[in-house]
Amino acid sequence: MHIKENLTNFLYDQKYFITLYDNYLYVFNYEDLVLLTEQKIILAMANFTLTIKGQNLMIAKMLPKELLIKGQITNVGKVDE
């Protein structure tokens, strides 16, 4: 039995997901990092652009399809393409 693998596949079986924690934002399945400054991060997603605004923004962890953004996040916005 591959319970852990099945559970992981179930949890990640989405086009994307975004989770906001205190001073962290987790993004799964982004396509491209378009802009990175201390005040704004723009990510290209499958069918839209995600804009994160705040202060002292930085990439805390970066994997091929995952990002963990750290900082004082004040706004998260979505623009359909």
C-alpha cells in the first residue's frame, strides 16, 4: 500500500493552490516568476497572473513548481489573462 503517495497525490491533484499563513504565502504549481522586488512579486500561473504586494518580500523556499514567499504580505491579487 502506498498510502502516503496516494494522500499526497490527492492533496496536490489541483491545477494550483495558494495558502496564506502569518507572514508567509505558499504557491503550488506556478509557471514563471515574472517580477521579484521587496514590495511586489508577480507569478505567471496557468490561466492568470498572481500579484503579491507587501514589505520585505523574499523567496524563502523555491522548488520547481512551488514557492514559499516570506514578508509582510498586504495584498494578493489575481488577474485573468
